[in-house]
Amino acid sequence: MSRKLELLALDSRMEDSEPDLDDFLKKSFLNLDKIDENIYRSTYLLHPKYTKSVFGGQLIGQALVAAAKTVPESQFAHSLHCYFLQGGSGDRPVVYYVDRTRDGKTYCSRTVKAIQRGKAVLTMQTSFKKEETDPYQHQFKMPKTVGPDNLLNTMDLAKIALESRNLPEKRKTMLGMFLDEPMNVEVRPINPMHLARVKPHAPHRKVWMRACGHIGDDINMHKCAAAYMSDLMLLDVALMPAETGTSFSITSLDHSMWFHNPFHANEWMLYEMESPHCGSGRSLSLGRLWRSDGVLAMSISQEGVIRTVVDSKL
């Protein structure tokens, strides 16, 4: 199927489907206020209780939303590259300044700087392009796994874990805070033990995920939602080989995404993650998000700080 026909098919499916009662773009905090030309401001920031700063995926998603508002409707995001410069706080809005770096016939580029308290918390370079087709193409094969319908989501798994008598109190506290956070993303792990960190595992993980709620028919907004979702658990995969009980201080350094094929962020996608290297206080994690029909939707990479903590309160 050509890219143009694929886009039309996706649009048709969205028109035929009933809108969900919830609006993901509002409840995932990706909505922005326009305060001037090329300047946008967050309306809400998600600061999970178990982290030191606002959720990085939200900053990525909001920055992409701001950039997408400055490009023609015929152009769609195909890549982004971010640097996290310092942790954001949930008690003050983030302002996004968009620089219209280049406008071309097929490609256009934007640079976004996210500012809070007068300091940059994130910078993003992102590129958009008009859709085109070419007869030459290839992709990896999607891994064979059990489908999402036969799996429990992370919320259900957390509730089950809290009933365990052998679960350490610190872990119970962490799970309790996790259950209180409105992430608006449903995640169903292929192997729940990969999340428990009861014993070391190879740094590979697969989960099914989808946005919870209606997003609409704007293709760029589905990519913004996917940018929000892509930051979930990606850096954490580098901790899977660690010995049980080891505590870490982790912080995201950078985040890159490449969008390959159209998708719906509120439909099930398989998130395949791995960490090829961790050492010297840094880790690299790679991810691929697959549509349920086996089409590769996007690729992700993230580098982060991972330092062993001798005495941790977590």
C-alpha cells in the first residue's frame, strides 16, 4: 500500500470510530496556550511523586506540539532530537519558544527551547516533511509475542504486588505513588517479572502500550502523544541486569525519535526496548514501536545518567 493510501485508510478508520469520552490531549497535559507568535505555555505539568522533576515525556510532547503549530498542515514530523538540560518543576509553567529555522518545499525545520524560571530545561530540534512515496523500502520483522488481550496492565500488576507479604516497604511505597499518578497511558508487559526487578535480567523488554482516550485525526498530534509515551520505561531497561536491592540515581540526558509510518497512538503498539551499553555513569537505551499489524511505526534512542547510590531512601 502506498503511503498516501495508507494515510487515507487511517483517516477513514478515525472517521468511522466513535470518539472516546476522554480527551487524551487534555488529560495527558499536552495542551498549550498560545501567548504570542511562536511562543506557547504549558497549562499543567505532571510531576510524579516518585521522581525529582516533571515527566520528561511531557516536555518532549509539549515541545513537539509547539513546533507542530508553526508548520503547514501538509507537513508531518519525521524526527526530533532533544537534550534535557535540567529538571523542571511542577509549580510553574514552562514556556516554549519556537524558532522557524527553515521552511522548504518538502522539509521544514524547527528549534524549540523550553524555559522555566528563566533557564532552559529542554532544547529540541525537529524536522517535518510532506508525504512522499518511493518503490524501494524495507524494515525489520516485528517480534512474535502474545497479544495485549491476554495480559494484565501495570496498574493491575501493581495492585497484585501490593498484596504480597514479601514485598519490601520501600517498594510498596513506590507502587502506591505509582497508582496515584494519572499517566493516561495503558501498559501491558509481556513479562511482568521484568518490571519487578526481583532478579537480574538481560536488558531487553517488550510491552504493549496505548494512549487512553480520543486524540482526533491530526497525524502530528498522534506523534506528539507517542513522544509523551516513548519516555516511559525506556531508560529503566538499562537497570535490568543490576543485582536485586541495588539503588540508582537516574536522569535523562537526551532523547531522539524517528517516525517511519503512520499510526494511532490510542491503538495498541508493541514497544520493544533494549540497552546495548551502560557504564561510566551513562547508559544507552534503544526502542522500536510497532503497530499491531507488524508495521514499524518509529524508532527511539535515549541516553541517561545512571549512578549507583549506596544509601537510597527509595
